[in-house]
Amino acid sequence: MLCTDNEELGTLDKVESHVTHIIADIIYKDTRVLEHMRSLKEETRFTIQSSRTKSSTKEKVDDNKKIDTKSDPNTYKLYFEWKCPSQFVKPHQTLALNRGEDEKILSVKVVVPDWFYNKLERYCLTLWKSGFWVRKGLGDACNRLIKPWLSRHVRSDLTATAQKEAVKTFTTNLEKYLLTEPIKNRTILGLDPGFRAGCKVGIINSNGEKLDACTIHPDLRQHKSFDPAAKQLKDLISKYGVELIGLGNGTACRETELWLKKHNLCDNVPIIIVPEQGASIYSISKEAQKEHPNMDPNLISALSIARRVLDPLGELIKVDPKNLGVGLYQHDIPPKMLETALDSAVEKVVSLVGVDINTASQAMLRRISGLNEGRAKKIIEYRQENSGFQSRAEIMKVPGIGKITFQQCAGFLTVLDSSEPLDTTIIHPESYKIAKSFAQKIGVNLKDLTKPHFPQIVESKVITINISQTSEELSTDVCTLELIINAFKQKKYEDNVITFCKPVYSVAVLNAEQLKEGTTLTGVVRNVVPFGCFVDCGVGDNGLIHRSNLGGNQTPKLGDRVAVTVISSPKPKKIQLRLDKILD
């Protein structure tokens, strides 16, 4: 009997279609089927396919209309006709596909093999007796429900794996980046170069406090014989006794470097190149406005560049992690994952080298155990009023820091010019007595603690001692004694610490337009990823050395100076480079 009153049930075909939908829904929601699908998913080898979307091929007709995508479609040219078994898809490929799909340039699908459907059908036939309706309902369920379910789960698994790898890459780079060697006890001039808006100048003292900030407008094209900006900068250098110039590596860096040399501004004041990723973003952040109320953000970025030289760790943690310029597709990683990775990296670095209380930023101090926003602010106020801390014990004089807080934070805060040598280490004041007894036992003088040869002497002395026995003799535990030994053995700056470099760029090449195949360049490694590394050669965009072009057993690390050769520069892709050698 047909229901003639209802148009949806007026024919046999319509009734059959509705019954099929109901059965498909029953099959899909059955817990036994779901469990079996999950099991089959783990055994199945899916294929990931991508192609270019039709919308991204349409040419922009009206100039007033904004393009729907953020990137040039040709950035994803490799994935226009691409397929790969899911088990062989690399993390960076997954993240590229996801970004291309989000920008509506790529269409991505998961191809499910017939094997999966056949296995699932055989299983469903064992659960229900009516073969005809099971096959019909399962066919409908596969098209409408199971295929999208599989696609979501396969893509989700690939994305989760890719994000973990991306966070790992980010953390590895970040830990090394945060360990950039600080340059202490100097008046530093930070220079944020630019063409139209001029060059922003920020000058800080040896404690990181602002001395001056202004904008100069140099003739970077060097058309004038006399440039007033050169005299202005020379006067600033003389007035404040500038001992070092930190030049940002962004737009107009090369031209500014040549301008400084032409006007003899760096004859007596050395120049170093400072990575400025994230400085502009930080300068307009709430953190920056709180630190420098009512100050021009452009000038804040120049001060930030100067502080990156004095205290890289304290300055870099102010920047949103995704804007630090290290890692793999870090803009596509959930912010919380990056924040957690940043916290982990900072904790590891602080535990390794400590934090110089005389230069640390408020953002850095509030991350230290026992300190918060209010206590960090009071430490900085005390530091400014008293021209810095002379010893760790002086921390107790800061209002709001009592005995308990001191116990929590003292081991992480170092005072580099203290009369107590142990104040320069990560050894807690509570362990000073043990550390001094141990130093006496192995026959070393703590006054030599900061000297280059001290770690080597300690290394040779501790080879012969029994840690467990010695810890008992000193009435301490093994962990405390090992921490003291590690602090004694730690070189002032370990081999894996990045050092700022003087300009290493090729003088003959100033921009990417001058590049051609076979051009040799020098540069600095700014980012290391699973498929190679990116090198700043001073031509604007960083060039890529693919791992296939690293040559032999050479593996550059973040901050390494390298000599490279251009092998191709297909726009809009990255400049392709081959590694020739790692420079000293």
C-alpha cells in the first residue's frame, strides 16, 4: 500500500529510497560496525590526492575586488596534480595541503580502496540476514556517511602527526635561537632599516634601558654628496658613547650597511646583523605598549633590535611564537601548542644557563619560578634605582620578595659581575657551602670560575671521583652534587650557542634580481626544517638548501655561516641553493 497523501512516499522508488536511508543510518550508527571500521582503517592503505580548484584559476577581472586567497596559487604548483599513499605523506606535505585547501587553492580528497568496502560488506552480512537490504543500505551509507567519516579521520591523523613534527622542529630551532650569545656591558644602537619611512634608531645602555630613540632619513640611494642623516647618526653615536650597532636584517639592510660604510660610521663601532623577525609585530602588541606607553611602535622595534643583542632570551620571548621565523608552517599550528612549546623551551634554556637579573625583561622575569607580574616589575624598578644588582643576596631587598620567594627564584637568576663567583652560575645559594667544599676537595679555585680554562680543569678532576661516595662525604644528595659539577663544567658559551655575526653577505649581490644560476653567495642559516634549511643571503627572501643539496655529511645548524651556490630561482618559489661549505 502506497501513501498517496504524502508526495515523498507516493511511488515505490521513493519508498525504497527512504527505507535505504534508514538502513544506511542503522548500519553506520551500529557500535559493532563502527568498531570494525576503526579496525579496518588501521589496516587500509589510503591514497591522498590533490588538484587545483576551479576558483583559483579564474583571473582577477576587477582590481577593486580582493582575491579570495592569501598566497599566489603557483606556490602550490607541486600539488596541482599530486597523489601519494597516506603512509608516505611527509609532515610538511600535509601542512602544505591543509593550507592550500584553507586558501581555496587546492582540493584534497582521500581515495578509499575497494578492499575496505568489500571487507566491511562481508562483516555486515554476518550481522544481518537480509543480503539485499544490507548491500543496498551499505552502498548508500558508504557514499553519504562512511566515506566522509574515513576522510575526516585519515586527514585528522595525518594533521596530528604533522603538527607534532612541526612543534618538534619549532622547539629544536627555538631552543637554539634562545641560546643566542648575549653581548653584555655595552651601549648598543639598534637600527631598523627602511626606505620610505626612514631608518628607526634605538639606543640602550648596558642594562637595556632606553637612552634615545628617533628616526633618520638617510640617502640610501647615495645621490647626495652630503647627507644630514649621517651627521645626525654620528652625533648620536658620539653623545651616548655607542660601542656596537645592531642592524636589522630586513628591508634595506644591505643598502643601510653600505651607507654606514660610505660615511665611515662603522670605522670605530662594529656592526652586527640581527634577525628582526617578529620585532614589528611585537612593537604593536599590548606587551610593547605596556613597556613603552605612548611611544611610536616604529621606534619600539628599533629598541627591540638593540635588546636582542644585549639579552636575546629576554627579548625574544616577548614575541608571539609563530612570528619568530623559526619552525615548519608554525602559523598553521594551534597557538596553544606553540605557547606550550615556547614555555618548555624557555624552561629548558633557563635551567641550562639561568637569567641575568641585570638585563632580563619583565616578560622574562615573570616566567621565573616564584615571580609574577608585580614582583618582576618591582625587580626592574629596584634595578633602575640602584644601577643594577651587585649580588644574588640583594634580591631580598626588593619589596615583596621574602625568604620563600627567594628560595624559589634565586637558582635561576644570575648576577654576572658579582663578587661571589657562584652568583654567576645556576647553583642555588642554599648549595653554596657544598659547592665551595667540593671545589676545595678537587683542588680548584672558584675565583677562576668565569675563566675559559676552568671547565676543562674540573673535567679532568672529576674523572677520578666517586659521585655517590663524595656526596655522602659532603652530606648532600647525588642530584645536588651532579648539578654543581655540571655548573662547574659548563663553558661560558657552549659550542651549540649561536653568536651574532658581522655582515657576511656577498658585496657584489644586493637583491634577488641580480641572482642567476651559478652565483656564489655567503649567508647565515636562519631556519632548519626536516627537508633542508633556509639561508639569509642578504637578498630579501631566504634561500632554500634542500637536503639533497647539502652535499656529503655537512649538516648546517641554526646560526651557521655558509657558502652557497644558486642552482635555480624559479619564481615565485624560494631561491634554490647548493651548500658549498660551512664557514668558520
